[in-house]
Amino acid sequence: MIRLLLLILSGFVIYSVVSGILNSIKSQRPESQSNEGEPMVEDPQCGTYLPLSDAIKATIHGRQHYFCSKKCLKEYKKSQEK
């Protein structure tokens, strides 16, 4: 009976230690850059909405624009040259 209790207790201790280590590793990882409640912006090239912090910012003809990728930025600049 005592062996069973010691086995259960040691299992709980091992579980607690492993769980604590995993939680500390998880909390050290950078979270997604998109925060809840963050303003969304629209890519003028493809129409995709994305969080402001994830957007690629560019000033074109004196106006600030936000893009989802460098590809969309290049295509937009190309279309504005025409």
C-alpha cells in the first residue's frame, strides 16, 4: 500500500516538474504579432486585411499604404507608374 502511494506521489512530482518546464518554455516563445483589438489595414493591391503590426508600410505619392507582402508592394508600385 505504501509503495502504491509513493509511486503515485512520485508520478505527481514528475508531472508537476515536466509541466512547469513546458509552461516556462511556452511563455518564452514570442507570441503572434497580431494582438487582439489591434487595428486592421487593407492591402490596396489584393484587398487582404491584416493587423497593422504585420503590414509592410510604404509611402507612395505622399500617402501611407500598407501591404501584406513585398510582392503586393512591387505590383502596386508598378501599377501606379502607368
